[in-house]
Amino acid sequence: MASELSVIILAAGKGTRMRSGLPKVLHPLGDWPLIRHVLAVATRLDAARVVVVLAPGMEDVASEVRRSAPHAHIAIQDPPLGTGHAVMAARQWLVPRGTVLVLYGDTPLITEATAAALLDQCRARDAAVAVLGMEPPDRTGYGRLRMQGDELWEIVEERHADGDLKSSAPCNAGITAFAGELLAELLDALPLRPEKQEYYLTDTVALAHARGWRCTATVGPWEDGLGINSQRQLADAERVFQDRVRERLLAAGVIMPAPETVFFSADTSIASGAVIEPNVVFGLGVNIAAGARIRAFSHLEGATVETGAVVGPFARLRPGAELASNVRIGNFVEVKSAVMRSGAKANHLAYIGDAEVGENANIGAGTITCNYDGAAKHKTMIGPDAFIGSNTALVAPVSIGSGAIIGAGSTITRDVPDEALAVARSRQQVLEGRAKSLRARRIPKSASRPVEPVAGGRPRSLTGSSE
Ligand code: UD1
Ligand code: MG
């Protein structure tokens, strides 16, 4: 019964093996901090209580816990004296007599299904302790499960495991379910291990076994138990995480010819029938509708893309980019905090920030919304069917009316009414015959280019061509 479940998440370890200065459980996996993944599993299991165990001074982690799971309790383990001691610190918040599930903040790939299966086994077999076992490709650092049939007798930490146990027994994923009414007695009996001056949670198994209480283990997918103690293991976990998202999206009908080149965040949402071309990166907060196409080498974050819209190749959508149906965002276009209404286009080389672009408006290559004056951001409004000529600077705040046309190369500083034509650029000079005289003055190629002195300045090329 879900209401009787308490989940304890152990996260008081310093994570010194990560060597990064960042608390271990705040390292990112699919752009979420590790601990947020574990909190999400606890929430989906519908736990009556969630308790996160932290060490003193872990304020950043506490803030993250409050942000992603406001209902969770925070227990402070002061000082941290091992995994068994951490569970003792959480004791006061547990539902009396319910089932207790211990998850690890550094084991973020645990799925709801695997945790639920472990809980079922604990309850169905009337076990005092049920442990998640695994057979990972790299067994280094994990405790080993000493089994007798399907009964678990003992967990032996790697440094104490003898040859056979070390090489062939399943590894301890750490994730453990307890019959709550027996847990207190086991915790009270835990010995202080002299080699590390710690209380090991794993010792509860031998204690329960000695009392004649049943202990069991289920071997689950090793990825679920992948413990992160180093940057190497974090990168391994990221690979597993990305593969899982790819498989889930493909199974749901997202069209993705090279899934191994596409990267997702934990909250990426892509509807079936959307097309994702190779080498696309999704940051947090992206929603892609069915029938949208994200072309190769695009980077999206905090963006919504509606059906029929095409983004990229080589486009960047930043937070607040909202593309309505049939919008076109082409190569080297950046969109930030901007709404592009249905059918609007910016096909090449543009920056659209803090803007609203009306239906079917066309933004020419090289157009920039100059949204920042060095102190504040300002808005650009572009009406439906407006045509913004290439290389236009729209100096915000500014508004372009519906159906208005802006001549290429304009710097627009004042509002342009509906249906008006605005041109704001210096007039072209044409000096008849001047090319010929200029050429006559030309010095042989080995010497310097024709120059004209500029008052008080450096000589300037007349033609301005490049070589
Ligand atoms: C532990 C297990 C090992 C298992 C492995 C799985 C013990 C003694 N060993 O080893 O059998 O195979 O996990 O990954 O339990 N923590 C606290 N307070 C503490 C110490 C640790 O909250 O005082 C937390 C850590 O933040 C971490 C988790 O408990 O989230 C595990 O601690 P860690 O030091 O990583 O244990 P392992 O050496 O990996
Ligand atoms: Mg660990």
C-alpha cells in the first residue's frame, strides 16, 4: 500500500572522488541535478514520506531539494558516519510500521518499475530486508551479495570479499527495502566498523539473518544501480540516460534517423511524428509538436515549436522562443524571448530577441533586433505580413506596422505605420568615370594598395576590397 511507504534518500556524502568542488548530487544528468532524478522516482512511487539525508553545510543541496520536492523532509546527519548512520538520522520522519525504501542520491538511474518490483518482493515474501542486486560490467567498488538460493545471508563490502564472492556474486546496488517494524531493531544493533569508523547499512542483512528474519535480493538491470562516484561514472550514466530517452522517443513515434547523435534533457517533450535530424541538442524546457522538423546541428532551450514549423539547420532557440505553426527559422538564426506567429520566417543570419513577429512576416538575412541599450532590454513589435529587408537594425523599443516594408540596410529607430515603406540608410553616391582615374593611380601589385590620407587618422583603402 503506497500510503505506508517512506523513502529515504542518502545524500550526505561529500563526493570527494568527483574532484569538481560541486556537491556530488548536484552534478547534472540530462541537465537535472542527480538528486532531482531520485526525488522524481520517490514522488512517482507515491511515498507518504520522503526524507533526504544531508550533511551540515549542504545548503545548495537543501535548496535544490526544496525546489524540486517541497514535500520532502531534510534530515541532517552530523557528522556523517556511514550509510547505516544516515538511515538512523532519518528515523524520526518514517511512517511507523510501513515499508521503508532506501535510495541513494548518487544512484540516479533507478526507475520506478525496478523500485516498485523490489517493494513488491519485500512485501510478498514477508522479508525484513530486500536488496537490489546487479551484474554491472565494472564491479569495482560495490559490495557483494552472499546468497543461498534466493535467500540473502550477508552483504560483504568489496575490500572484505574473498576471490569467489568477489568474482561471481551479484553486486549490491545499495537500494534496499525494509519492513519498517523491524528496521529500528536492526539499526540499534549496527556495529561501528573500525576500519572506516562507520555504520554500514549493509550490515543490517547479516543482523536480520542471525535473527532468523528473511532477507531477499532481486537482480535488476545494472543501469538502475549505476552508482556515481567519479566523473567517469557520471559520463557513463549520461550515456545510459540519453539511450533511454532515445529509445522511449523512437518507440513513441518520433522520427529520428541518427538518434545516437541527438541529446536530450530530462524534461524534453517531443510529440510523435516530429522529425529530429542528426546532431541536435535539447536543453531544458523544450516542447516540440507533431509535424515539426528540427534540422541538423540546432540547439534549443526553453522553446516551443508548433506543428509544421521548421528550425535549422544550425539554428539556436533560447528560452522564451515560441514558434507557431509553419514558422521557418533557418541557418544561423537566434531567437530569444520572442513569439513568431504562424507562417513568420527568418531564414538566414538573424537575431530576434524580445520581440513579437506577426503572421507571415518575413525577416531578411542579417536583421538584428537591437534589444539591449546597455542597461535594459526593450521590445520590438513586427506586424503581420511585414517585410524586413536584409541587414536591418531594429533599434528597440520600436514597432513595425502590419504590411510595412523596410528597405535593406536600414537602421530603424522610430515606429513605422501599417503599410508604410521605411528606408533609413545613407544615399548611394555614383561618381561617373571615377573608377578609371582610380585605376590609373594604382601602384604595382607588389607595393602597397592605393590609399587616401584621412585627416588625423590612418590611411584608408578607397575600394575597401579584400585580397
Ligand atoms: C555503498 C555500499 C555498497 C554498494 C554501493 C552501491 C555501504 C557500506 N556500501 O558503497 O555495498 O555496493 O553503495 O553504490 O553501504 N551517504 C550518506 N551518509 C554517509 C555516507 C554515505 O548519506 O555517512 C550517502 C552518500 O551520499 C551516497 C550513498 O550514501 O549517496 C552511498 O555512499 P557511498 O560512500 O557512495 O558508498 P559506496 O562506497 O558507494
Ligand atoms: Mg557510492
